[in-house]
Amino acid sequence: MLIELANDDFIISKTDLKGRLTYVNKIFIDIAEYTEEELLGQAHNIVRHVDMPKAIFKLLWATIQKKEELFAYVINRTKGGNAYWVFANITASLDDKGQALGYYSVRRKANPQALEIIKPLYVKMLEAEKRGGIEASNKILTDILKEKGMDYNEFIISIQK
């Protein structure tokens, strides 16, 4: 079953530098169908859906480890096997000296028209991953971005509007 977020739902989480959950808000707990105790200390990928291209996560980690923010469309899986799409913003949490302490993510309802673009893109990327790995999947994304003359964040933000 596909769960749809309400317009005013904001899923918030924090992780340590290795991606282990250190904070989850009530909306995250409710939508993901886990308890707070089941989530805290676990890798954030506890909610990773199999329909999510690994190339997107490779880009995500490469971006946030440089202390840059990333926007992305993500399909997640609940404890009960349901799915939900989000428009995510992920960024590093920094100390007063600019050192990363962990990562902070805010997710909200994805624009349904944007998902009409993202879903077939992710299907192509997943097919490429099965044939040629993450590099092949990343090439699909890179080619589209080159064709549009945009970087990844510009593309993602442009279709969320």
C-alpha cells in the first residue's frame, strides 16, 4: 500500500556521521510504523525501499559529506511493507568550528507531478544498475542533467514547484 503524506507533514530525523539515527520526530515514527526505540541507533536505511536507485544514495553521501545540502525524491518502506514518497532535504549538522557532527533531514510530501517524472527515471536507473552497477545508473542521471543543463539540486527543485 502507498501511504501519502499530508501537506503539513514534516518528517524530521538526525543521524550521526555513519548514518545511524539519533533523533526521529513523531511523524517519522508514525509513518514508518516503527517505535522510537526500534529506530534510534539503527542505520537510516532501515526505511530504504528496493525501488530506490543506489546511485541516488551514492550522490547523497558524496554531497553531504562535503557539507553541501542535497534535495532528493525518495521512496521509503515502512516496517509493515508499505511505501511512501518524500521530497527530502539533507544537510550536515555543523559545530561552531564548521566540523560535521552528523546529518539532518527534513522530508515532506512530494509533488505528484514531480513523481510522474521521477518514477520512470528511477525505473530506468534501477534497470541500468541491474545490468551495469551504480556507474550505469549514474550515467542515466548524468545524461538527463546534461540534456537539461542543470545540476542535480536544480533539477529536483525545479520539478517540486
